[in-house]
Amino acid sequence: MILDERFDSDTKMWYISLDGEIDIYNAPEFKEKLHQLIQQNPGDFILDCDSLNYIDSTGLGVLISALRRVKEYNGEIKIRNLKPYIYKIFVITGLDKIFTIEVGNREQ
Amino acid sequence: MSSDLITLAIPAKPEYVMIARLSSAAVATRIGFDVDQIEDIKMAVAEAIIMIINQLTRPEKLSISFILDPKVIGIEIFGEGDWESSNISTHDLGQAQLGKYILSSMMDSVKFDLDNGTIRAIFMHKDLGV
């Protein structure tokens, strides 16, 4: 789920690596962890999804919930390196419009 | 040619959704769907199950039936347990909407068996398309 987390105090940015699957089973734990990081250091988030293989609507719900909290202090969540079939889910649900999604160095 | 039927019964708990998802991949592979189509079917099965689990106040069992035709997969998912539509939070409704978008995009047809606005069962199918 969360493979690695690092906060850069200079840029006030969280770098989070996601891996494996985020589904209805582990989404509550994922939510608790993200909210804990937001509380710990309210910064922007970069989610690296290079090793993320699957996310369902409960996982997407967690990301939306985190984005709401981050927006409260005018922060943002950027999502990087989505696999094509996961990026498709973001497009289908319209979430590509509310998250900043980057493919490699190119923003979509 | 008659259809083949594969039925899977699992406890209606989040930790078992993966079993249904992976089983759907095996069934879809048997029919001949390609990798992208299999991902669609896996995703749809999981989302349908999530929708039903989220409407059960006391989840008991899920029955998932795969109907295999030479070029079509039909999937029927029924939930057993106590249902209480008023139990669904606004958050769950938003998430259910995400699930519906995903379902309708991944499958060729999706039908909901509704009772007072509560989803009791979901029927869907996908054509091989060749």
C-alpha cells in the first residue's frame, strides 16, 4: 500500500510511494495513514504510483477525502506514474480533472 | 451450445473480494478475453461486490455466478444479509456513484435489481467482441 514516505521540509512536500493494491480491505488503513501524514506536516503531496497495481472505488474515495483536507490549506495532490489501466479509472470517474496527474515529466 | 455455469460463494467481507476478482480473471481467460478486457471484468466484479457489501448492515454471504458462452461472459452477484437503505452515508453514496461509472464503462451491460432504492443484485455481461 504505502511503500515509502518522505517529507521534504524545504519544499514542504510529501513524497509517497504506493505499491500493490488499494482496495476495500486495506482502504481504511490507507485513509488513516494519509490523514495522519496530513496532520503531521500539512504540505503538498506527490503520490508515486509506479508500483501500484490496483485501486478500487474505496481507494479513490480515500484519495478524494485526502484531497479535501489538503485543499483546506490550499495544498495539492499530484499523482505520478499511473499504469495505463489505472489512469483509465481516473478518466472514467472524472478524477483526472480534480487531481493533477503526471505521466513521467509531462502533466496531463 | 449450452452455457457453462460457475458459481462462487464467499463471505460478504472485504477480505474476500480479492478471491472473486481473481476468479473472474480465470473465468474470463477461459473464454478468451484479452488482458485489457480481463482487467475491465476484474474491476467490474470488485465494484459490484463493493456496492452490495456497502448496502448490507449485517453482511452474510455473496453469491457470484459466471455464465460462460463461447463469446460472452455473464455475471450475476447476489448479496445475503440485512439491508437498510437509510444506513448508507453521503460518503458511501458518492463512492457508489464512482462504482457505477466504473461498472458501466467496463461492461457492455449492467442491470441493478432494486428494492426501495437498495441494490439487491447486479447483473452484467461483456462480449468478447470478435
